[in-house]
Amino acid sequence: MTEAPLPANVYRLPQAEFDAVPGSPWAYWVDDHIRHLFSIFPSLGAIGSPKQGLITADVFRFVRFWWETGLSNIALDTFSRNEATNIDKTWFPYMKSGRYAKWFGVQDHVVNWRNNGYEIQNYYSANGRLASRPQNMNFYFKEGITYSYLSSANFSARYSPGGFIFDVAGSSLFPDDIQLVLAILNSKLATFLLRLINPTVNFPVGSLANLPIPNLSNLKIKNLVSKCIKLRKFEDTTWEELSYFCLPKNWVNSPSSNNKIHILDNIEKEIEQEIFKIYSIPENIQHTFENYLLEQSTVLESIDDPEIDEDQSEKDENEISQIMSTEELAVRWISYALGVTVRRFQPGKSSALGSTIYRREDFAIGSLPAPDEADFNQLVGEPDTFAFIDSTGGRHVFSAKVEHALNALAFEDGITVLDEGHPRDLAARVEQALVLMLGENSAQEVIQAACGASTSPSASLRKFLEKDYFTTWHFKWYRKRPVYWPIQSVRRSYGFVVFHEKITRDALYTLQRDPYLDTKRNAVALKIGDLQGVLATAQGATRKRLEKELDELNKLSEELAEFAKELVAITMSGYNHAPDWIDDGVILRLAPLWKVLPVWKAEPKKYWERLTAGDFDWSHIAMNYRPEQVKAKCKTNKSYAIAHGHEEWYEGK
């Protein structure tokens, strides 16, 4: 007797079939073809087992964003632990968990790995146990694949080009065929299988290791993945928060900002089809798991990090999206002009941050070769769309004349003044840089889009740079670790914007003297004296106008006097910015300045209070402000003694 067919919503499956999928999930609805992939192909763990990396146990102390230390202080191009041992630098590139990103990117962090992590490896908790956990150190600095421990509905993996230490959240794997495994991990099939194995937001190492991976080579996939990596890096060169930034996205017809997203989408579709072929996935099954993933994407949470920095634990608002408002794009051009003014960005200088030059060798990533001429043209634009091509083949967005003029605007010491008419007036220099790069009309469009409509674009730009640029944009982009510091009087009538990498031991003293604050105070005093003389004989409406003007000048004089008093107090209390302070991170270096940061004082003040309470006695700044207490702690804390370069102070517990 023939059994009646089962209804569409009823499934019959031998219990043993559940064991085909690792963990035996109750996935009765999964097609047999998908279920049996786990028995047909070897597991990822067998051909390139995922590895968990370094747990520092104190992210705030041992990890920085790359822009906090500056590129010159990072050990770049280190590809083995032996090399790292011989490098006299503290900071090494660090693959950490981060935003959703496929193929390439999320290279924001550096970690203190001086002397093979000697300070970290001697970091003990109060109970005497080793707090840090350096794992799989033999894999540090190797080329591989990295991914985030926790992610959104769509799993994402990225190429790690070598030269990085990796953490427990940004876990890594090191298969022989990196491009093939990377293609599979970024496919819809892999995300589906991972959800099948572990239907939560987590993607732990164990789940990933169980993925079925064909042990074969596919030249087409290799080439397609290589293109994806290079396209993603090219798109990332338009974001100034990234260490390989070149120039903002297009405002006028610039060849450096052609949108490659549609090209990337098409290549990814090709890769998906190749993956389906490798696994012999029928079309009807493809639709099944695509629908499943669509449903799941509305349920699952976004990324997080199990080794959380207590001060950066909020959701990452700095998610880099390829969709940008006109307002933000305008602000980014203003920010680029600001960076040129303080010599952070150097147009026309090969390999410099913000160079505005595209070179083939910049896209020779890890072991991936540089693109050939045709691929390079597709990537950055045809040669005749650039201003000129130099003798090494570098394609320059701006003419040599413009590059020279932009660099001539820069102040080598990184000090600018928020004061109209001053030779170092920031607003005037930013506007000049915009005109040089974009032309008069487009420069005015940028200012209007970023700063709002005004009868005077120059005035609106000045007002914008005094506050909104920082509070609305810069602090967010740099995740509360700003590279430009707005040091201002209480009502922001006068102040400075300085580039943190340029700050020297006597920087604060310099700001107090000529041609800065002292000059401004003397000029205001002279105006007050002149106005008082005129006022003595003035009558009627003229007198009222002059009285109002005098009142404003007196208020400004009082504000400047208070500003001077605060700067003197900070200087006299010990703000003696030594070169090694940069290792302590931006927020601790800003902490003693909180009283002269009116647009953003709460965060630095919080850290100042904690610093003086003894929370950060591993830091050079703490040694400066409370040396006796710090030395006392070093007697019982070996890691602190190492941090201060005096291991001999440690006496044991």
C-alpha cells in the first residue's frame, strides 16, 4: 500500500539524519543536499583551523586607534615574531573586532607589543593570576583571513595581508588557499550554514571550524576575490579615518572618486555563482536559504566585541557606509582642507596620508600582486583623467602647481588660530585650500552645504570650525579620540586648533605668548583705549553704538584674561608634554586640558579625575603628575614597572 504524500508543512526524517550537521540542530526542514555537504567535504578546521588571538585584559591600556599614535610610531610591514622582536617600536597593527566589512578593512587598531608583548605578558590581576592571554602567537603577523566574533545576520570575513597581531574578537584563520576560503566565507551559503550550525548572533571559532570546505583550487575565484579586495581598499581610500586615506569622495569631476560599488556587486554575484557550482547547489535550494537569510536579517542584533573597552562599548556609530549625505561629504572636504593646513595630509607626497596620488604598488596588498594596467585603469580611472602622471607612474589628482600651493598653506608645527585676520587664521586657510582644490564656485558650494546658507560663507565657515565641526562630526568620526584639539576661551571668542601629533613639550607655553594670546590681548587693550578716547566726545546714536562696542570689547578682554589664567594654571601644574605621552592615548593627553575645551569638556574631565585618583598609573602622564605614588605601585606591580622602563623597581608581592 502506497503511503499518502505528506502535507507541505509536515516533515519526516530519521533521527540519525540530524547528526549529519555538527551539533545536531533540529533543522528538519533543511534539504538533504545541504545536510550532506558536511559529510561530502572536509571541515574548515581540518584545512585551516580558526585561531583565537590575543586577550590583553585591558583594552584601554594596551590598545589604541592608529591615529592616536600616528603612523610614524607604528611598526608597519612586520611579518614575523622574530622581526617584531628587533623593532624598536611600541605599537603594532592589530586586527580587532569591528564593523561589518567584507573582503578588506577594519584595520583601525594598534596594540602595545614592544619586546614581544613583554608588558602585556606580565600583566597580572589583583589575585596574582596572569590576566592577559596571548594565544597562538606563532600565527601573529601571518597572512590570512579575519572575521568578527559577533556579527550581524550576514557573516563577513576580510583579507588579513600580514603584519598584524589578532585578538580573540577579530579571530583569524590561515588556510593554504586564502582566496577560495575567503570567497566561501563571504557567500550566502556560508552564512546559511553558520546559522544552521549555531542559530544565534555569535560566530564562535567552533562553529566556523565545522563549515564544509572543498579542498580544491579555483583560478577564477582567486582572480575575482583579488579584485574585490582591491576595490574595497580603493573605496576605503576616501575615508580620512583610515590609515590608507588618499582623498575624499568626489565633489567635482575627480577621477579618484568614481563609484565602484556596482562593479563590486557584480563581481560578488559572479563569486556566488562559482560557489554554487563548487557545492552543486540546485537553483531551487538557493532560493530557500536566500529567503531564510532575509528573514533572519530582521531579527538579529549588530556587532559587538567580547573584549570591550569600557569607554568605547557603545554601538559603533562610526559604521563606514558607502552612502553619504551631501552635507557630510562637504564636511569631509572641509576636514581634508583642515588636515592640509596642519600638515596632517600632504598632497603630492608619495605614500603620505592624504597624498592625492594613486599608485599601482599601493594595491599590491599582502601577497596579492599589483593590478595590471587595465585593472588599474578600471580601479582608479584612465590616465588622461588625472592632472598628471609622475616619473614613477603615480597618478596625481591635482596639478603640481596646486600641490605646491596647498603645501605652502600648511603650518609645520600644527598650530592654527581661531581669530579673523591672524596670519594663522584657520578659517581663512581652509577656505583657501578649498578654492585651490575645487575652484571658487565649488568651494562656496561646499561651505554652504556643510555650514548652512549665509550672506557670508567665510563667516559661516568660521562659526562652523569653532564648534559644530567638532561636536557634530570630528568627535564622532574619531570615536572620542580626536586628532585636532580645539583649545578655546570659555565663549569660544578666541582659541586654537592644534594637530595632536605636533604637540611638543612647550606647546602650551607657546600658545600663551606672541604672536598668539599675548598679541591678541594687547590688540584688544589698544582697541579699548582708542575707543574710550573717541567715546569721550561722541554724542547721540554714535555714542550708543560706541558704548555697545566698548562693552563687547571689555567682555572679550575679561574672557581672554580668564583664558590666559587657565593656560598658565595648566602649565604651572605640570602639563609638560613629553614625547612619550603619545603612547598614553589621546584622551589621557587631553584630560589635563579639560577646562580649556569648552565644546567638549565632560569626557576629558572624567579622565582627569580618574587619572588623579590613580586609575592610570601605568601611564607616562600619571608619572608626571603623581610620581611618588606611581613609583610605589611599581614596587608591587611588575607590569607597571616595565611600562615606566624601570623593571628594577619591582620588588615582588
